Amino acid sequence: MVQYVGVENLIQLIRSVGVETFLTELATYVEEDFRRWPEFDKTPRVASHSRDGVIELMPTADDALYSFKYVNGHPRNTRKGLQTVTAFGVLSDVQSGYPLMLSEMTLLTALRTAATSAVAARCLARPNSRVMAIIGLGAQSEFQATAFKALCGITHLRVYDVESAATEKFCRNMQTSGLDITVANSSQDAVSGADIITTVTADKLKATILSDNMIGAGVHINAVGGDCPGKTELQAALLNRGRVFVEYPEQTRVEGEIQQMPQDFPVTELWQVITGDVQGRRSEQDITIFDSVGFATEDFSALRYLRDKILGTDFYTEIDLVAEPEDPRNLFGLLNQV
């Protein structure tokens, strides 16, 4: 039998521990796995692109566990009342090849993305950062705000979205968050006075959400929205001015902000900063940019954390996902059982 964590299972688990605690604990797993980055079997995600979006498989493994995530990205879905991103994931035993857990990952991906953003910011942003701007108030925005509050000590938010309905949704969801929220009139207004800026827009196109002239010295930029070929949020001049940090260069050069740049454009891998092998922020004046596209090890971390968290609880069920004949060489015999 395989453990199965459905949407309702995960919601009840998060409610039982609290979303900030869940994000904080999840971030610990994400950081632990970045610290042992060389141990992982890594490859860029396998993507099937269409006119309307992308469907991807994201695999990785260490010597004990294998994971993959199925995820889509379809920005036009909201016009039909559907989500832009949906996902599920599997965690398996490397020794036997048997799946151990199947989980929903639409909600879990939002949580792991926010946790990873906050892990990066703790390494790259100024330690006294308290004001954060968020541009793009879609499905990921509340998770980002909550993670940065819990993990980075953010107290003030400046937010902007081109759609008033998205802004109203965000403010309604965050009204008991304890954060001081200011709704800005434009992207330029939102970033004014911000220590950290998160861009998390959804349109699948090359856009200039942040231009070079909008950004002052010392800012940390958390660029989340650009995550597939042809989709960017930052002006190239800004990338040239800042120091860029990435998860897995082979994937980010195809999907991230740096797809705009030459193949030899210098970047630093986040895991090297987390382990202390490479210095992150070098001065108060540095502009640091986390060009986040999401990598399979983060899903591995999330699934690993979830499996540990559900042990001894009722927040999962068991399903007969794998056929198990008494004689493993007699699979056909299952069809003859009465």
C-alpha cells in the first residue's frame, strides 16, 4: 500500500500546525537539501510546451529516495475558472523502486516556492530588511508574504497588481496576518522604500515588471514569475547591474530571467552560498537577484518533509497503487483470484 496525501489531508495538516510553522519547518528541509546539493542526481525538467502553456515533469534523487513532480503552467486558465498551476508528486524508494507516497502538490508547490524564496533571501537580503514589495497578487502572493514574515522578519508590505480583484483578494486573505499592508498605485510606487522586491506575475510573455531605473542600491530582488522560455519580468540592464543567484544554471538559462543574457553571463549557484563556499551579499550596496524558476530538489524536500510530518497521524490514507501478487512472478494470477 502507498501513502496518499490528498488536498483535504494537506489542508488539515497545515491547519493543525499553522501555516507559518509549516513554512518554517519546510524551509529547514529545503535548506538541508541545498547543503548536500552534490549528492543529488540533477537534470533540467522535461517540458512539453504548447500555445496555451506547459506541462512538465521534475525528477531528482539521492541514494535513498527518488521523487518527481507533474506540474502545469497555463496562464489563460483563469479565464475559464481554472488554476494556472496544478501539480502532484511521488516519493519512491531507490533500493526497490517502489513508490512510498503520492501527494497533491498544487498547494505544496506554492508552499515550497515561498519557503525557497525566503531561504534565499536570508542569505542574500540585508539582515535588517523589514519592508517588502510584491508585484503580482495571484495565487502565490499570500504564500510569499507569509514566508517572508515568518522566516525573514518582514513587517511591512507594499503591494501592486493590475487587477483590482486580485488586490482585494490578497488584502482579504491577509487581513489577520499582522503585516502592515500598503496598496500601491503602480509598480514604481510599490518598490519605493522596499528592502526586498518579489515579482510574481503570471502572463506567459517577456515583460518589464522591474526596470533598472526603478531599483536603488542594496535591494534584494526575488524574481519568481519568469519560469519558462519566453517569459521574463526584469529588464536586462538590471541583471547587468545586480549579482544574480540561481538554483540550477542549466535550467535557469533556458527558463529564467537570464534567458535574456549571453550563455556566459556570470551567475552564482544558491547552494554554494548556503554552504558558505561562496559569499552572497558582499556589501550594503549590493543589488542581489534570486532568479528563481523552481527546481526538482525543492519538491524532493517538500515531499520528504511531508512524509516525515504525516507519520503517526491521520493526515493520509493508503491506496493500492502497486499490484502485489503473493508470488511476484505470477502477476497474471491476480486476474484469476476470486
